[in-house]
Amino acid sequence: MSCGRMEKKIMGYVDGRLKEGERLEMEKHLSTCAVCQLRVNEFRAVNVLLDEVPMIEPSAAFDVRLWARVAAEPAKQSWWAWFAPSPRVAFAASMLVLAMVWIGSQSASNPPQIDQADIPVLENYDVISSFEALTELSQAVAADDASQQNQDM
């Protein structure tokens, strides 16, 4: 039996809340483990000290005052509530939507124009999209590196 597993059950054992099987298992462990037995004794001493502290009774008006304070708290509002009472926010949001619609309509009516100087680049697009030339490049680079190493020696 591990002390780590038993440590989780110590408070239940001290308070008498363990089931019969768990209680017997705890007592068996405590008979062999001095560290856990010391911890149980410490918790029992704390319980004795807490039992000596006088119980404080609330005043008769405590309940009334508590419920009055709860009623005085502002009601929690949904996250949409901040939007409704503020005309500035509503106006700013409507202007933002209007600007987005206007920009979207402008870009749809005026498609981008291709400059005539870019046409030769577009004609060679199939060469650029094919990477066959790059496969030959690695062999040339390897040969160049080998020749340079021979020159260094």
C-alpha cells in the first residue's frame, strides 16, 4: 500500500467518513507506516483544537441583511447588453458595415488590370511551375563543391 494513495484518505479516516473496507485498509497501513500514523495524529490534534473554538451565532437580522445585499447587486446582463444602450457603438458598427459593403462593391466592379510589361513573365509560367530544372541543379552544385574542395587542398 502506497502512502500517496493513503494520504488522500487520511481526512476521511480522521472524520470517520470512510467505508468499512477503506477504514480497515487504512488501519492496516497505519500499523506498518509511522509517517502516516504521525500525520493522522496531527490531523486529530487539529480537530481537537477546532472543536475548542466557540461557535459564533449570527445575529437575528443577518439573514435579512444578506438577502438585501444580494437584491442590491446589479443583475448580470448578457454580452449583447453593452451594445443596446450605447448609440455611439451602434453608429460605429453601422459605419463599419457600410464601409465594408462599399469597399466590396468597388473591388468587384473594377477588376485588377494586368500591365503589358508582365505578359512575358506570364508566358513563361509553365517553365516556372515545372521544377525539372532544379533536379539538375543539385548535381551541378555537388560537382562544383567537389571541385572547390580539390582546389583548397
